[in-house]
Amino acid sequence: MGKIILEFDSEEEANDARAALDGTKWKAAMWELDQKLRSVVKYGSSICANETGEASELEVEACEKIREYLRSLLHEYELNLD
């Protein structure tokens, strides 16, 4: 892969610079969210980190819809978690 150079010249561009540098962190966070939603939908595990019980039917349905929406957004922005 070739070299990529990003230049930001002013304080006003600081947010753009931070967004460019944090891209892999955003991808990792979205991947973790998708995996948590998948776990609820596929295995019925609770979404709450401190609970070990089973997810309710309503929780499973909500997670399924959120996961579908997340995938739709990623497709719209031509992004891929894999």
C-alpha cells in the first residue's frame, strides 16, 4: 500500500484531523456494537453488560431492527465492518 498524507493547517480543522485519525476506533466500536446486537438476536443473551440472563422477546426484536438499520447505514455510506 502506498503512503497517505493528511494535512490539516489550522485549529478549525482540528475536528477533521481527529475524525481522520480515529477512523479505526470508530470501525472497532461499530463492529463491537454489531456483535453485541448479533449475540442478542442469535443467542438471546441480555444486552446489559452486567446481566447474565436471557433477553426478552421485545429486546431481541429491537436489537434485530437496530442491527438491520446499522447495516443499512453502513451500506449507504459504502462502509464495511468485515
